[in-house]
Amino acid sequence: MNLSVIILAAGAGTRMRSSKPKVLHEIAGFPMVEHVYNTSMSLGARQVQVVYGHGGEQLKQRCQHFNVDWVLQDKQLGTAHAVQQASPQIDDDNVALVLYGDVPLIKTETLSELVSKVSDNNVSLLTVKLEHPTGYGRIVRMNDRVVSIVEHKDASEKQLQIDEVNTGILAVRAAYLNECLDKIGNNNAQGEYYLTDLIALAVNDGNEVFTTQAVDSTEVEGVNDRKQLAKLERVYQKSLAEGLLTDGISLADPERIDVRGSLSAGNDSYIDINCVFEGDVSIGSGVEIGPGCVIKNTKIGDDCVIKPYSVIENAEIGQRVEIGPFARIRPGTQILENARVGNFVEIKNTVLGVNSKASHLSYLGDSEIGKDVNIGAGTITCNYDGANKFKTIIKDGAFIGSDTQLIAPVTIGVNATIGAGSTITKDTDDDTLTLSRSLQKSVKGWERPKKLKK
């Protein structure tokens, strides 16, 4: 049977105290609903429907890359009502799997087992055992078979001792799901249609309710407020950290790393505390990353050293490169092997060649820098005239003295030397010394300005 997934995402999430839909709040840099969508796709779902309500336009805009059918629940009248907005669009023989957009850590393996148990008109229900099940619907069994779900407020003293509870996640053949939804009423204090009533209907029809039990309770925890969101963020990050450790990467503290995307690294690499990785980041073998670094959409080669508090974005770093501390590498930058970038150096849209170095206090933008080049402290490539940007070319072996301004477009020749304190506006030849300074002079008897008396 083909799999169709219904993701419920219509809730307002008032306890989040936010102007955006609850399911758009992020875990590891992605909306909660995106985690659920990605899990659905990993199951091989042929059809995914997202039931939305509050903040629908925000939701569809943020998740426009989803391959889903968007289904409006105009009035929020309960979980069964929400499912009923989408279920008629599912082929009768498909397996319908109901998931929740605010339960972001549900695992593919758990759901695969759940779905595999669906047959005929039997229901497959996901449960979990909790040490403190207060507030949850208890799974009542007779001779190990599920006979009902009893809500906490309605449970007897004996039933309150049950630690197996309902997660709300279930799978069932679509035709039978629609049949049951038509029978569910709203004769309750809230006047809502509850999906849990489907279990009693199935039992009364003589159909068996099969169960799969989540091993870890956090994978079925929902988010209703920012405290719960923060808790699941750390759970997710801990899981990612454990995966990195298993893959041979050393972490100074697995509790103090944030991966907001994907991070891969070779053996014997080391990541210090409080580093943040965003987008797609690839790290080679033997790399050392100091504390407080932020790295986004970047590839870093083997044996590099990224010193503390450096920021690298949309860049490519070759082998045996040193960067930082306090360096900023901006988009479009390539730093080739054995190059060095020191403290308070900013580089943007630039190639820094093999064995070249910019050790401190420089800005290099829109530049092509050859091999074995030395960039002195305080060097600036003046690439922007207020309307357009221009390129600076520094050829192999050049030496740029400290406090130099290179006014682009300009080319510095092979093995050329630029004297400290120069402003260069014209191309320079190979193997030449170029400098632009006024003659030094001293003024005797000169008095410094003094503050005016009030």
C-alpha cells in the first residue's frame, strides 16, 4: 500500500506568544514542521498534505519548497476535524499516517515500524511509556490487546497507574479512516471532534489496534511554549553531537555546539566550545576549530586551524590554512593551501593564493591575490566607488607594505613591492618598488590644540 501523510499544523500556539504560527518556530535552524516534512519524505510518502489555519500565508511562504498539498482548516474544531479536511483526498487503499507539525523529533525508524503494522481495517497506534504520565490518555489493554484510551480526567485509580500513553500519532487504511471520521461526534465539554475516538470505534467494529512504542519519549514530545522548544533544541543538538563523536570528531563539550543544517567532518578534527555551524558545512581531517567560531555553507580542507571567534560564510578553505582569531571570511572567498589570515582581517569575494598571508587589520575585497604574497597590516583594497565595484589583482610574490590603500581597478606586478603608507592608483610593473608619500618634515615650535575654556 502507498503511504499518504497528513501533517496537522493549524494551531495558533498562543502559549508561544508569537506573531508567527507555532510550527514555524525553529529547531536547529529549521521550522518544526520542516523536520516533520523531511521525516515524511524519508518514509517514501507518495502524498503529503499539510493542514493549516492560523498564519497560513506565513506558513506557505516559509515552506514554499515543500512538495505538499495545502489544506485549510478554517475553524479549529479538534484533531478529527482537522484530519477530515485532508483524508477525502487520499486513495482508499493508501495507508494514511497522521503526524503533528509541533512534534519535530519523531524518528523515521519508529514510523516505519508503525506503518508496517497496518493491514485491512486494523489501526496502528504509536504509544510511549512515561514515568510521570499525568495529563495523558492511558492505553487500556485486556489480554494485551488495546481496548480503549481513557483520558486522565476520566481514569479510575487503577487506570491512573498505567504508564503507557497515547501520542496521537496513528496509521490506518484511508477508506476505514474516513468511515470512522464520519462517526466521530463532538459530545464533550470542548465541543470538538477528537481523533482518539477512532480507537474505540475500531475496537467496537472488531478491528485490532496494533501498537508501536517509542523508545525515547522526547521523539513524541510536542511543543506548546518556548521552554519546551528550548528543551527539544538541546535534545536534538545532543543527538547531533553524539553522531559527530561516533564519526571520529572530538568535541570540547558536546553540550556546547549548535548545528543548524548539516555538518560533516573527517577523522581527528577538533571543535571547541560554543561553535555554530549553519547550512552545509564540510570539514576535512585534522582540522582544529577554536571556541566561538561561526561557520556557514563552507568547505574546509584538511589540517586547517580556525582560531577563536572567526566568522566564515560561503567560502572555500584549502588545506593547511590558518585563519583568525577574530577574522571574517565573507561570501565568494577562496583561501588556497598554506595561506594565513590573521586577526581582524576581513576578506570578501577574493582568492588568496598558495602560501600568501594577510596577518592583521586588513580588508581585501573583490581581489585576486597570487601565491607567496605578503599583505601588510592595515592594507585596504578600495573596491567600491559608491556606485560600482572594481577588482584588485596582486600577482605572485608581491609585498604590500603596511597601511596601503589600493584603489581598484589596479594591478600589482610580480614580485613588486609597495612601500608602507602608500596610496596606489595606477598599475605597477614587475620587480619594482612603488610608493607614494609626501616628504617628511618637522615644524619647530608647533603647539598642540588646547581645550577652550568654558
